[in-house]
Amino acid sequence: MAVPLSQPSFQKHPQKVVLIGDSLVYGFGDAEGGGWAERLRRRWMDPDTPGPILYNLGVRGDTVEQVLHRLENEFRLRGELRRQLPDRLVLSVGLNDTARIGRASGRLMTDEASFRLQIAALLDQARRLCPVYCIGMVPVNESAMPYADTLYFSRLDQARYKEITRQACTDRNIPYLDIYHRWASHGESWCNARLCRDGIHPNALGHRTLLNEIVSWQPVTEALC
């Protein structure tokens, strides 16, 4: 009696996800776990239940304009296999654009009109590459300013630039996770407990909080988890 041949099994090719932006993506401030992106990467590296492959392209200090300049080249270099490109793109940038230079009433790092044009250009370029998701900035601790003795961040400026970004995403049907609003709704002491002493970078607790919010966000759970 002939033994039937078993059907070949094909392993589904894991999705490749590029995470690009500033220090929130890079993970600065989380000496315990390397940031929410690194924590997620480790979670999805389980050989028994593998998840998507993550590429962390966060750069400390980057503005929207700087991310725009490097986005496409860096994205196209992360395909792994010949003639393949990453499947998803996660953007998180904008905080550095809100900094005021020299004093609390000083010149903005990126003026509002330029920011509107740059965030629009970044989102348009990103969605031409693949499906895009946008994660917003965390509220700063104003009492810790200035940062690096020269930069002043304020929640008032953050709120304006956050809203510009959120509306630009809405206009393009790009999912936007409003971290600023979520954190601010808990109160100042709750937020500050999740920030480093510098007042702008999430600490280990902050990055754990971010990770929990991101993996429970419906657009992410539907697309990746």
C-alpha cells in the first residue's frame, strides 16, 4: 500500500515594519528595555510565535524635515530580499519641531507654516510607499525646561503641532494614535512619573505604557498582531 505524500508546508513570510522618527522611536530614556520599539521587537522575536520583523530607524533630535529627507532611501534598503520592500511604515516625529531656542518665548525650531508643509509632504511620501501609521508625541514636563540648557518645550506649542499632525493624518486616512491627549487626560503628575528628569523623554515606565497602548491600538492589532 502506497503511503500518501504529505503536503508541503509553506511558512508565511513575516511582515517587515519600518519604524522611523525621533528619540521616541529610538527609545532614549529606557535603560531597562531599550524603548517601546525594542520591547516590541523582542516580543515578536519568539521563535514559537514569531511576529513581524521590525527595523528601528529612530534618530535622536530629528525634525519632520530630517525624517522626510531620509525616509525613502532608508525604507527601500530594508526589504531583505531582492526586489522586495517593507510592508508597513510607522511614523513618530514632531516634538523637536516644537522647541523654542534660547528662551521660552524664543524662535521655534520649525515655524508653524513650514511644519504644515513638511508634515504633509512626509505623509504623502510615506503612503506612496506602503500602509502608514502615525504615533503622536508625549506631553513634556515644562518645569524641567530648558532642555540641554537652550531648548524650551511647552505643552501649548505641542498641542498646536500635534493637532496639525492629527488633522493631516485624518485628511489622508492615516491612522493616528493621539498619545498626547491620552497622557494629558491622566493629569500632570501621572505624565511626569513616566518621563525622565529632562522632562521630554519617557523613562522605562513611560515606554512600558507606550508599548501597552500601541499593541492594544485597533489599527495595529488588525494589521500586525
